Amino acid sequence: MKPNTVDAMHELIVQIKTELPFKGVDTSFCSDTCTGCSIKLLEFIAIEIDDWEYKLNQGTVPSFKDLNKLAKMAKKIRAVLIKNKLI
């Protein structure tokens, strides 16, 4: 049985929080190689996650487009973190 979009969004949020290094982010987090500000990207995705957690708690049902948008965003940010040698 496939999960509904609410369950899928919860699972996506947990996966993003697990995959990306949100803890211990400060100025020492930056590496010598930088192709995008890792700190700002992590702050941005954290805000998006907080926004979706709030919406889900308020009863908002995400669409497949919403799931896809958040997943793509997280994937791109992860790619930048890998490029910056932080993952």
C-alpha cells in the first residue's frame, strides 16, 4: 500500500533531516572549496522543513508537486554539500 501525501511528506522530512548535517553548523563548517554558501543553503532548507511541519500540523495536505519540489531542493542542496566536501 502506498502512503498518502501527508505520510510521504513526513517521511521525506525525516529523510532530509537524517541525510543533511543540520547540527554543528557554524562558520567553521565552511570548507576551502565553496560553490555555494552551505550555511545559507542549510538554513533555507531548514526553513522549508519548518514551514511544512507547521502546515502539516495545521491539516494541510501536500500535493505530489509539493513533495517533488521539496525532494528536488534537498537533492540539489545535498549535491552542493558534497561538492563542497562537507558530506
